[in-house]
Amino acid sequence: MGVLCLVNRVVQKERFWVNKLGKLRQPRLLTAAATVGVFSYSLYLTHELVIMQSWRFTIHWLPPMLNTLLITTPATILFAWLFYRFCEKPYLRKATPKEKRAEEIKPLFAQTSAALPDEA
């Protein structure tokens, strides 16, 4: 329910994002959230590793919450971005229009359906 209220509020405020020249200007918070969203799967994959290893880099005289905010959270985001940049992104590629058309035309089980015996 809370997410729906938030989405509704953003949609209502969206009309104010267009300036007098008709250009769209997005709020910085929205831009930052979209940037993190690009590598969110890498963040999901790597966060536990970084959190488990972060105890080595904590400043022991600081409270745990400050260690989390100042060290663990930035390290988690940085490691996820590095993982995305060097491990995930090289394997992402856009299909050319010719490849897309070939995938649409090709039947899903073209080879296996011919091998099935006829049922009588």
C-alpha cells in the first residue's frame, strides 16, 4: 500500500519536472535511485559477501550504526558497481534487429518436436 502511495505521489509531481523550455529535469534523488537500479541485481548478489567481510574494515571506536553508514553501505554499493561493470555488463548486449526477427520466427521446440513419435 505504501509503495502505491509513493508511486501516486511521484506521478502527481511529474508534471513539475518539465521546465519552461519543455525539457525534462529529473530530481537528483530519482536519478540516483535509477543509477542504483541499473546494478541492483549485482547489489543483490554481492551484498552478503561485503557485509560479512566489512568487520575487518570497521573503526572499532565508532558506534555500529556509524560504521554501517560510513563504511559498509558505500563499500557494498561500490563493490556491486564494480561487479556489474566488470562481470555482468560485458555479457549484456543488445540484439540487432536481424537477430530479433530470427528469434521471433524460430519455433521454440523445433528440433524436439520432430523427434517425438506420432501418437496413434
